[in-house]
Amino acid sequence: MTALERYDLPVSAIPKRWYNVLPDLPRGLDDYLHPVTREPVGQEFMERLLPKALVAQETSTDRWIAIPEEVRAAYRLWRPTPLYRATALERHLDTPAEIYFKYEGSSPSGSHKLNSALAQAYYAGLEGVDRLVTDTGAGQWGSALSMACSLFGIKALVYMVRASFQSKPYRRHLMETFGQQVLPSPGPHTDFGRALLADTPDHPGSEATAVSEALETVRLNAGDRFSMGAFANHVLLHQTVIGLETREQLEEIGKQPDFLVASVGCGSNLGGFVFPFVGDKLAGAQIGILAAEPAACPTLTAGEYRYDFADAGGLGPMTRTYTLGHEFVPPPIHSGGLRYHGAAPLVGLARHEGLLDARAYAQKEVFEAGTLFARLHGLLPAPETAHTVRATIELAEECRRQRRRAVIVFCYSGHGLLDLGAYGSFNAGEMADTEPYECTLAAGDPALAGLTGR
Amino acid sequence: MTALERYDLPVSAIPKRWYNVLPDLPRGLDDYLHPVTREPVGQEFMERLLPKALVAQETSTDRWIAIPEEVRAAYRLWRPTPLYRATALERHLDTPAEIYFKYEGSSPSGSHKLNSALAQAYYAGLEGVDRLVTDTGAGQWGSALSMACSLFGIKALVYMVRASFQSKPYRRHLMETFGQQVLPSPGPHTDFGRALLADTPDHPGSEATAVSEALETVRLNAGDRFSMGAFANHVLLHQTVIGLETREQLEEIGKQPDFLVASVGCGSNLGGFVFPFVGDKLAGAQIGILAAEPAACPTLTAGEYRYDFADAGGLGPMTRTYTLGHEFVPPPIHSGGLRYHGAAPLVGLARHEGLLDARAYAQKEVFEAGTLFARLHGLLPAPETAHTVRATIELAEECRRQRRRAVIVFCYSGHGLLDLGAYGSFNAGEMADTEPYECTLAAGDPALAGLTGR
């Protein structure tokens, strides 16, 4: 029984530079607009919001940005991560396709989120920031930032979506064990939170309300800076360690990817995983890029490409990307990390330019895929990652029908050990399904033509 | 900031043989006795209980036993595991000691338990066993065996201590996601369980009741075999991959261990970690071996060395080892993996022969140590592992007082992501402490003399 093969890189192969996709895209990003004036935001506005080094990265057009040695040293805790070949899944699907996956679940915080959290905590510490203030949904990002701030000796304040704060105490306990502060959103600590609660005392909160409370807190405390777990260019930049390592691992085993698959909430694991291959693609390599998203929050498959706010209260900059509207409140699915109304602007631009395509999946088919994968490979995917597995299975089945020996590589963004309540509900047959999906947008990536499936 | 250093081995360095300590110990184990006749058990009795290959390993006096290629292939999922140097902890303690730890937390089941589970599931599958039946406390072992049985395509039935079954559903969900059956113990499915419940309807169960129910089930079903997560020689044998890798990693960086530290419930992580060093020790190397156990269940520090049963109902063989009595019901501490009345016979013998020493720790000091470690290193230890961290800190502090540049190596047996309820209770100041510990036994290991501490 060889359920899978593993391809490692030595510690010395941890990337020395992050890859910035911006200069390689067919066109640049539209300006971020000031929430009040609707004029392009200036450096001063951004530097009040974020550590200066991150503002510089946010707008940089340098293709390569050096990773500080201190951040690389922290990456050594678990990086480079393994690339696996999922031979048991291939056999189970009886597909001629080869299926590989990049495993980010060995991160001590449980997901890829730590790749950016460590960088952000490092720069914040270097610039004498007192405290990083952030939002979290199910808690993956909040856990990663709490851990990173603990390692670099600074404080973190995490606004956690109230529904998760109450129903999923484990990740809150984790953040508090790292010595950090966690508050429910909406809550009584900000004007924005108080106003929401006055209107709706049992408001469940959303990522967008938590962002607004974090932004308000930062505005009122000179030593605070805001921290994002996705969306911003600099976050996707930090995540490119995933794709850079994957690219090297595939080269070492002499494989060219035909398809890259990742789930998308905002797009931090997707962007980090696929952007390092975009240069190859623009140079003519036939690489189909597929984003898997929940039918309950189908940003890339049903959203509009337009200017919108990233937060419910409209306190932060406006950006142009795919959005379901900043007041959209997704239904309470179990993939907390995918419940966000907008795509990262870089991911939105890539979709708009036809560099990637997206499919949306209903909740039960996602948990079926996650369960199958766990039984075959002994690795329990986070619900977010289970979307990726679902999309990969769909591609592999299409390859079987077409007798195509494609190389499919997917990003295993995180493990599901803190999502076992959701699997328990699925096992017990108590999980509500989401509506079947209908794509309202034109297909994006031509490299996926002929593999439409639905 | 270099909080730690990591020392990896290539996949090719996964051990090809397990190390059997038995032929190297100063004397052999006392016979296992039949529960009724009190005569040494025969092969037939054992082979009705366990897969034949495991019976052969249980009594083997071969120093080296080949690891089947299929098991090594499964180990590739995450092995070899890293050895880390905990430089941040050294700095925090201001100790001249060097502190290293072998990290078993990257196992997909979350702990070292998978090392034996994969071997047991492999042999069971090879011999056509229908189903492995086992007991689990908090669920670490049950999770590992469920996963392993899923990978090797056989069934598992897990009797889970009722208190954990009801209060800690996450690991139960995990086992069920792997397609395996989990029943509370005591429960209505066995005579033994029904009798206990008739007497005490709200009986919380213990490992020892779950073992009895598993043994009764196996006796009644010809295709079933019993599976143990600790205690037996063959389990400790499988776990020696931990120590064998550690030994190679230390050799590669030119370090000789002065102290080895591991927690002990039954002794599977302890035995697997330290036994490969016992030969060095018997050949004259000054290596102190310290077992850390809970004050609430102080088997090696306050137990008696005598014949006893491994299960509450007295259905299995009797063995000679340290025991608190097979009817001992430990108080409900959070380290479920350490709540067992007896030590593995090999660990008991090693303690009896002065090859290792033990210290017991109260619950709060253990969680303090676990929290400190998490903040310094970003890794959240399981409560069992937090005992090891506590003992390591005590040794390192003694080294500071004695200005001794010792090399301390501990076994990080598993992560605490499924134990966050316990950390939450600790964070909230709601954790009950256990009684301070008083050792009633003479010190064991002379290599620990002068480092008594308490």
C-alpha cells in the first residue's frame, strides 16, 4: 500500500524572496479609493493603517521582495512544506490524471495563514507598533496572528465574528493561550459595534463587521496598526512561499502542472499558490487555474467586478474587485474562512483578465469529498480545503472521461482538527445543504475550456 | 529572533528496523499470567487475543525487527519527524543547558500513537482480521487506530471512556469520519458494561473498563482481535522509531544527551523515545532518564511493583509492573492519556532496575509550562506533553543553579489542538489543581542523583 508519495525540500530551500505578481499581470490594479473623498488614497492614510513596510509592499511593482532572515528563521518551524502525490485518490477515482497536493496543514497554527502572520508581526515589531488589531471569522487567521505576535513579542487584539466566538470556543482558547485578546464582533467596545447591537441585539456578526470594529479601534489608538489575513496585496505576496516551493518541487520530479486548484474566500491561499505560475502561463504554458468557492458565497462565480468596501461600515478604502456587496451576509456555512463578500483585488483582476476560473460547490458535496480524502489518505481537510478537494475530484473525473493524463496540483490549505464539530454534524446527517449553484458569469480561464463539467 | 533550530532527516532515513530493548535489559520480563489459572499464558491464548505477528513481537528476544515496507510507506506521510532546539526556552530560563525536543506533533493523528497504529493495522490486514477492537481514553489512540485501519482497509471498534465520549465529542467525530465505530464505556453492548451500569447508572468509565469491554467483544467474535495503544511490548517496540531517529539526529549535530525526558501514562512515548539509548547507558554513558507523570495518577512514583491486571474486569493477562491497583479510578484530570493505573511492563522493569526515574506534577504547574512553551515556540503541547515540558523546565532550572551545560532532550508526544477546552479552563482560572505530590518510592536512576529538585 503506497497511499501517497512525499516530496520534500531541505530547510535551505525555504524561499529567500517573495514573488510579486503585479508587474507580470497584463494590467495594473485600479487605485484604492478613500472611503469619504473617493479619491485615490495617499501614503499617509495607508501608513496610519498599516506598518510602513507593508504599505511599501502593497504598492510595490518589484517582482521580487527579500524575505527578512528573521521571518525565514520563523518559517523554519515547519517550512518547506511537503508536496504529496495522492495515489490512493487517483486509484479510487480510476483516473489517468496525476494528483498532487501542497500540504500547508503542518503549520503549527493549522493552515497557510501563518505565512503572512509571521511577516506582519515581524515588521510591526521592527517599527515599534504596540499592537496589531485584526478580524477573524472561524479563527484560522486570528490564531495565526496571535501565535506570530507571541513569537515576536507584540500584542494582538482579535475581533472574532460573534457567532463563532460563542459557538466555537476552541480557537478563541488558542488565541488566549498565546496571551492575546479576543473580543466578539459586534460588541460593546466600538461605536460601530454598539450601533449594530442597539439595532439588532443578537447580531451574529460577519468578517465585514469585525473589520469595521478593528479599523475603528486602530483609528483611536496611535500605537495600533491594522492587520489583514487575506485581501491585501502584501498578504498574497507573503503567501507566495507556497507556490514558489511547489514550483521547485514539481521541477525536481519533472512534472509540469496542467491544472492548479485552490479554494477561495478572499484568495490568500489561492493567490499564494498560483501566482508563481502566472509567469509560465503568460509565457504560453497551458495551465488551467481553478478557484473553488462555496455556493453560499459565490464571489467569483456570481459577484460583480466593481468598486466596493472591504468592511461593513465603509471605514476602509474602496477597491475594485469581484464582490457580492459589502452588506452581503452569507448564510452560516461551516467554511468560516470562505464567508467573505469580496475577492482579493489581485485575484479579482486575475479572474477579470481570464487567468483563472471559478466553480462553486454546495456544502454536503464538499464534506463528502473531505471525508473521502480523510479515509484514503489519513489527512482530515479543513472545510475550506475540502472545497479544493471537491473541485480536484471533479477535474480528475473529467480527465477520466476524456482519458487525459493531466497533472493536477491542489493546495491543501489547512487541517480540519478544529472543525470536527462540522464533520460531526455531517456524519450525523444533520448538516443543512446549500442551494445548488448557478454561475452567472462568463467563464474565465480558456485553459479550462472543455472541462466545464456543469 | 531564532526561537528554535530544526534538524531534519531525509525520508530515506525512516528506520528500517524497530529496536527491541528486551535482550539488552539486565534481566527478562516476568511471565504474563493467565487471568484464571494464574499460570504463564500460552501462545494459543495470546493468538486469540492479538494478530500472530504481534504475539511473536511481544515475546521476541531479537534485538532488531524489520519494519515492513508497507508500514514504512505509511510512515512517509509525516516521518522522519523533526528534532528542534528550543533556544527561546533556554533564553527564557537563563539556563546553560541545551534543550532539544523530538516533535511527534506533526503526525496527522496529532501524536506518536500513529507509529504503532499503522503497524498493528497492517499486520491485522495481512492476517485477514475483520476488525480491531480497542479502548481509548481522551481519544488519541482511538483516533490513530481509526485512521490506520481506514488506510489499511479494515474495521475498527473503539470503546471510549464514557466521560470523554460525552464531554469531548471532537475525537469521536474524527474516528467516525474515518468510518469507524465508537461506543461509550461502560455501555450496554457487553455483559461487563451492563453490569457496571446496573450498579452505577452514571458510571464515568475508565481505560480499564474500556479494555474489559474490548476484551469481552473480542472473545465473542472470531474475526476480531484486540489492539492496544500502549502497555504491550510490541507497542513500545513500534514506538522506537522515535528514539532511533532522535539518536541519529543528535549524532548528526554532534550532541550526546545527558538527560532524556518523556511523560508516562503507560509508557509508549517514553519507551519508544528512551529505549534506543538504553544500550549506550548500560555501556556506561551517563544518561539520566526522567519520566513525568501526573500527581493524580502517580504510577511510577507511588505505585507498587507487583502482579496485577491491565483491565478493570480481570479478563486479560496479569503482568508484573508498577501499579496503583487495577480498580484505581484516577480523578478527572485533563491529561486523559496519563490516567492509567499501571505502567507498561517494560517501563516498570526499567524503573525497577534503576534505569529511569520519575517525578509527578500537579495539574496547574503542567498547564503553566504548556502555556509558556506555546508562547515561546508557537507550538501548543498536548496536556500529556506539557508534563514533559514541566519536567524539562525543572531539570533546566537545576542546571542553571549548578551551572551545568547539560544536553536535555525531551519527547514532544503530541499537539494540544484537541485539548483546547482544558487550556480554556486554565485560562479562565477555572481549573482544579491536583494535590501536591509526595514520592513514596526510592529514587531510581542514579544518573539523576543530585538533580532531585523536590
